[in-house]
Amino acid sequence: MTADKLARPVAWILLAAIIFVTVSPIGLRPHTVTSVDIDRGLAYLLVGLAFALAYPRHWITVAALLIIGAVGIEYLQYLSPTRHARLHDAGVKAVGACIGVLAGTVFNRFRTPKLDAR
């Protein structure tokens, strides 16, 4: 199984988990030992990495959609009375996603076999 075929379901599962954690009531949010900004950044870094590995030819589209998605998902918090949307949070998520996409793109460049020029 190639990395992109394994990364596709992982990427979509991670995205679904992020959406659930972001828009669910605050009581369902998992508690960790790190700060919430680190949690947000790492979550989006992982989803960015997974999507970049899953769709290596579309890394620019992936980055753009994850940035737009970070803002949109953050905005969905207005639907929950126990949550609050903040631009700062969306920014942390977008930066994490971009770092993940960059890491995945660099990884893809080194793992892709080069064709011999004939």
C-alpha cells in the first residue's frame, strides 16, 4: 500500500475529528497537558501533513482549502452556545496546516522516484 492510499482515510478521519472537537459542546473537548494553541496547531499540522501526503499533486489546493476550512470551522462555533469563535484560533490552525502541508510536500519530493532522462 502506498503512502498516499494510506494517508487518504487518515486525513479525512483527522479532519472529521477536528470538526467534531471544534463544534461540539465545550464539555466534549479533550483535555491535554499542553496549551490549547499547541493542541490546535499540532492537530492542523497533522491534518495538513496527511492531506499533503494523500494528494501530493494538489498541495497548493490542499493548503488553501485547509486555511479556508480553519476559518470556516472556527466560525461554526457560533452555532454552539458553549463555544466562542476567535480569529486568533483560526490563525493558529491555519499556520499549523501550512506547516503540515509544507512538511508533507518536502517529504513527497524526497520519496518520489526520479525518472531517468533518456
